[in-house]
Amino acid sequence: MIDRLTAALGRSRADYTEIRVERTWSTAVTFRGRRLESATASEDQGGFVRVLNRAAGWGVASFTSLDRLDAMVARAHELSRAVRVDPPIRLADVAPHQAEAMLDLDGDVRGVSLAEKKRLLEAYNGAMLAVSDRIVDTLATYRDEVSEYWFVNSDGTILHELRPEVTLSGTAVARRDGTIEKGLESVGLRRGWNSVQDGLAGFRTAAERAVQLLDAPMVRGGTYPVILDPELAGVFIHEAFGHLSEADFVYENPQARAMMTLGRRFGKPVLHVGDNGAAPGLRGTLPFDDEGTPTQDTPLITAGVLVGRLHSRETAATMGERPTGNARAVSFRHAPIVRMTNTYIGNGRGTFDDLIRDVTLGVYACSAFGGQTLLENFSFTAAYGHMIRDGHVAELIKDVVLAGNLFQTLDRIDHIAGDFRWNQMGGGCGKGGQYPLAVTEGAPHMRIEEALVGGDVPA
Amino acid sequence: MIDRLLEQARRHTDGGADALWRRVERTSVAFEWGRLKSAGVTEETGVNLRVRHGGCVGVAGTTAADVSLADLVARALASAALGEAVDLPFPPRAPVPPVPTYFDRAGEASLDHLIQMGRGLLDRLAREGCRVNVALERETAETRVANSAGAAGSYRSSAIAVSADVWRIAGDDVLVLGDAFDGADLPSDAALHAIAASINTRLDRALTVVAPPEGALPVVFTPAGLAALLLPVTQALSGKAVLQGISPLAGKDGQGGVFDAAFSLSDDATCVGRPASRPIDDECVPSRVTRLVERGVVQRFIYDLETAARAKAQSTGHGQRGIFGKPVPGYTNVVLGPTPDGVGARHAVPLQLGGGLLANIRDGLLVDELIGVGQGNVIGGAFSHPVALAYRVERGEITGRVKDAAVAGNVYELWKRVGGFGNDARWTGSRYAPSVLLEGVSVARR
């Protein structure tokens, strides 16, 4: 394959050419309620070509038939020439790499029968159904893949990788009359079959939570001191701050650039944030990004001050900064764009109890149903929460939606505990029509002095 | 290819098979922060096969051009071997309605034409202190579906998507406003003008920031802002939700008092000029108009073949399938109120924001976009979302944009009594709806 790709590179008439080819074997099993919805094995393959010419724009082509490789290289060149760009697009230098990276498959999923995968998921799904007869519906999915990946570019980079991934998710729906609640479990790993054998307890807990939420009151809307658990804190930093640190948002937008000037204070000295695409063993980890740049640990906020951002080769060149290995594509169907990898809030000090000790009335928001940011404004839906009363965790509450302004909220993070953990969840990040991208988030418990919690609003 | 595949499948199964083959080509152009940046093409071909054997159903899909048909059949059979029994009847050949899906002007539009449309839009949106992104995409596709019972369909389709968003950052105030055209044919100049007018009108009104109101208030949701209020309803009207026992609307068909008597909702797969329209669904069931709610009374839920078989109902022609995985029930064009007439219908935003519903509001909100729609426990009907773009309405007039406010409520309660439907019905993606005035929506501020 490498010979075929370098030959096609050799025939390209463009100033810069890159070619990516992926071949992915995947299986998926889904249970809905007591019933198996489907168990399937699929094969997906295709290529992506991107070229650049002087005074011209990007020409890109993606295709499923590899016989079309030479034709698509030529077509991308034509498209590039049809796009006049002034000032020209420049790419920051990256030393060429030649690497074979066969990641640890940890029990190659291709060697496990579909029937065994079905049995595993059936057990996890069964654990949710067994919790209570209030559990009226479940959705349990197992998905795995092994992807063989080739990348070459005209700078001399040649990469060949084998990448595993396995994800498990469970949704338990509990119902009593008109009240419907759900509990979620989600695991996503860049590993294989051996890593998903002890998931039973997580699925059971999700179902138990759904049942407990039937009796939980809706949180009363208002402003509170809010403690986020590590999972929700991780989602928060990814959504509310991480996307702003992606340089494609600022590099050609002077107003955005002014807002995100390095050296600006974003939070109190307790706040440290970074993105680490090279952290060992995580789902967002890969040796190189999809432009052939090595991944790295990039500090974004140090002691409350903005110190860095995430780059592709193009955004780095425009801003006179260094590429950070954050140009990623979800598949051969897409061009690489600036994305996060494993985004984290750095560890603080002390315990969870230290965060709540002096809180007389507050909210402990846990786990995430989802989160969305519209730049300065964000909204997160916690999977569940507890009230905090007089320094203690009190009753379970539901419909905890956190809404706020990013700048105000970051500045109100006043206490970060020392109990950091990575959250290896499934799902993924979406941006520019590319979803789901494998990312990981990590954080300790953290406290926001005051935040708006939506919920039942007194009329 | 699909005929040979079905022939192969028929020899190895006792319950038949169906398949979908699709080839898609896309050409796209992107203007990033006001400059033309890239042009691209996509060519994608794939096939999805479903077999029924020993009473069980299995599926397999591939995009690999060199796949052997025997391999694909074997994978589908392996999938069926694990499957559960379902009495899935493949429908026989039936008359298919004529639905125009391919428009030459769109299918043959040149790259230069797309670039020109983009430049025209950029010029109309240029404004001091703002940056503009414009993306254009033309898609042509060829779809073939067939089954072993003799039903088959094949059609070509075209689709154009033009979207624009304007970014205005002043200090830490970030305002993003966008609109889009989606159609099977090229947009007229008037339709492109309407995108620009829609963005400019809403932007002009957003420049002043005012304090949000608070309490249980009248709120007008624009056609785009309605997403949060219709999503739980469409989820609950899916036969799949009924089958799983999680639809709050299950068993309420034929009953009054569930929705306001002026509330009607339908799904129209035959609507001319829409990219989601098609003569036949992805399981060989002919397309039609499905009345979901008529004058406040639930009429019908949507089904694909398998969900219908399990629910002892009939498919409503809502089978949707991709290359991987099995078909699922999915909507085509969802229409709130009477079905629109005319090709492509109106994309235009009317001159008056709020569709004429603001006049009698003493203090309330006009909501155009919410944050976090689709998160959380959607089907239950309770929602709580911060506003992304909303305006305060005082004494019948828009007085400015509000920030740091959230709206909350339960859609099933709110839809029981509608304060009014606007005169501004339009397409937003695959939904056709006017603005809607709802009373007693909780508005919270910080």
C-alpha cells in the first residue's frame, strides 16, 4: 500500500500533497429492551487526498474506490487551482517522520466471534433489566473496530498504524405513570476485547440511578455554589473552554484573536488546563495527528492565565506559533481540522469534603447527559445531582442543567480537589460535521462559587 | 449489482432478502472568515443487504469496491444466525408515486457557479466588525432498492445546501447568527437574498443588549427556535418509542385534549423540491403523506418494516437505511400546519420577525435559538435551555437581545394551548413551520 501511495504522490503536480487511506473492520451489537436489535459486521474503506498550490486554496477529494486514487489526486489539484487565495495559505514546518505504529490490540476484536460479543452485551443489558420492574426500556450497544491507517505526504512523512477501539454504552429508562427517567453508562477505550470484561457494575448502577430519579425532585432553579464531579468537570472544560482554544476559531478573526490573547487571565491561580494527545492509554491518544505532526502535551491555561492553543499546520503558520498535533479527521471522508485530544483540568489539592465543608446550600452536579457551547454561553445537563446542605451531600435531585457565561464561570472556579481522573467514555466530539471524534476528558472535583442552575422556576 | 446480490442471497435464505445500493457524489466550496479557502469532491458507493433466514433477520454493509457478493451474503447470514425471530414480510411490487427528485440545474451546476453564489452571499453580508463563513454543497445521488418479493425502485436525486453565519465579537460578547438554504434545486436569487435578509434583520435587532424578563411569560418561538418544542413530539410519534413503552403519546391516538385543536403535524415524503423527498423508502415501500396529528388529535405513528411487524402495524414508508446497520424509522419532511404549496416553498424570512405574533405581548420573549436542544431526557417533554439568541418583547415591540436567560417548561403542557401561529411559515432544514406563540413559559435570568 505504501508503494502505491508514494507512487501516486510522485505523480501529483501540486506543490503539496497528502494522501490518507483507511480500512476499518467493525462489529456492532445492539440490544433494545430484552430484544437483540442487531449484530453486524461491517467493512469500511476509502481514501482522502488534499493538495495545496501557490496562491491557490485547498483541493480535497475523498473516495471509497481506491482504483480512483490517481484520478482523485489529479482532481484535487484541479480544484485547488480553481480556488484563488490571497494572501497565500502557508503550512508550518514539521520534520518528516517515517513510523510503523501498531498499537496494542489487547485482545484483537477480529478474533472474537460475533456470538461472544452478543453474550457479553446480553449480560450487561440483563443487569440493567434485572434492577427493577420499573425499568421499562434499555438500549445497550457494543461496538468495536480495528482500523489500518496509512498516511503519506510530499514532505516525506510515511505512517502506517493499526488502531483498535472498543465502546460500550447503556441507557436504562425507568417509568412510573407519566414520569420517565434515564440512567447512562458509557465506556470508550483505544483497546480491545480484554478491556471490556468487567463492565457489569457500571450498567447496573445506571439502571439503579434511573429508578432512584423517579422519586427525586426537580432542582429548584437559581444560583448556587456548584461542585462538579470529575466527569462533568471534564465535559465542562472540553465544551466551554476547549473549543475556544482551537486556533481555527481565532487565526483569521482579529476580534476573536483579541479575546483570546495569550497572557489574558481566565481564572484564579488554582486553574490549570491542557490537552495531551500523547497521554498513554487514552482514547484520544495517537502518535501522530492526520497531518503527520507528532502529538504532545499542550498547556492551555497555567495558574489561571492563557498560555497556549491547539493548532494545525495552517493555523500555526498564520499565527507564528508551533503546530501541536491537533489536526484531526474522523475518517477518510473528511479533511483534518483543529480538534482536541485528551483535555484536562490539572490536579488541585485536598479532598471532595474540603470543597463542600463551607457550603450551606449548594448543588453537587454529577455525570453528563450532554453539553453544548455557543462560545461564551454554555449549557450542560448533569445526569443527576444532589443538594448540598450545611457541608454535607443531601437528597438526590434531577434535571440539573447548568447554564452560564464562560468567562464569568471560569473566573468563579475557586477550589479544585486533588482527586484527578480520566473519564474513558464512549461517544465523541462533534465539530464541522465531523462526529464522533474519539476524545477523552479528565478532571478532579471542582467548585464554582456561583452558577446558574436551570430547573423548576417559580412562576 | 443489486440484482446479482439479491439472486445470490435468495439461493442461501429461506425468507428472502432486500438491499439498498447508493452512490453519492458531492462538490463543496468553503469560504472561511470571508475568504474562499477550499473546494472538494466526494465519491462514495456502498451497499446494504438484509436477509431473512430461519425466521431471523441479519444485515451487512460495505463500502469496499472489491467485496465478493458471497462474502457479504455470508456476513448477513452470520448476523441473522444471532438474531431474534421476527415475521418480516418484504412488500410486493406496488405503484410508486411520481416524485421529482433530480433537478438538472442543480445536478449540473459548475464549481464556478457555486463559487459565484458564495461570493454573492458574502457581499450581501459584509459588515464592519463582523466575519462571515459561507459553505456550499451540491450532492447528486443514485439510489436503488429491491427485494426478493419483486418490489424495486431506483431514482436519481440532487440536493443543494447553502449556509452562512456571521460572527460579531465585541469584547467578550460573542454573537453568531446564521441561516441556510436546503433544496433539491438551485436556490433562486430571491432565496439567496432571503438568507442575507434573515441574517441582517436579526443581527440589526441584536446589537442592543437588554435585561431579560423573568417569570411565566408569553414566548414566541421562531421556526428555528421551535426545535426544542417539536423534538419530544416527533420522538414520541415514532412507532419505535411506542413499541418500547416510552412514548407519552402511546394509546392517545384518537383522543382529544392532548394538543391544541389548531395543532396539526404531518410528514410528507413527496413534497416537491425537498432533499428528503423520494418516491419510495429505503425498504421498497412507496412514499406518501402521513398525517401524524390532525386538529389536535393524534392519528398515526411512523413505522419501518421491522417496527411495524413487531407492533402488528403497517409500515408508513419511513424506513431509512445507511450503508452500515439496519433500517430504522425516520422522518422525511415534517410539516407543522397545512402542507406548503409550490416548489421548494418559501425559504424567505418575512419582513417582520415574529410572524405577526408580537403585537399583543406586553412583556415576553422571542426565541430564535436555544442551547442544548436534544440533551437530557427529551421524550419526557420537560425542557430547560439557556437562550443562544432571543429578544425581549415589550408592548408589542422588540427592544433588544437578551443574554444569560433560560427558558423551561413541559412541551406537552405548552402544546395544549397555543396562543397563535405566525404568518411566517418556512423551511428550516427538513421542517416546515411558522412561528408559534406559547403562554406561560418559564423564563429565568441570572
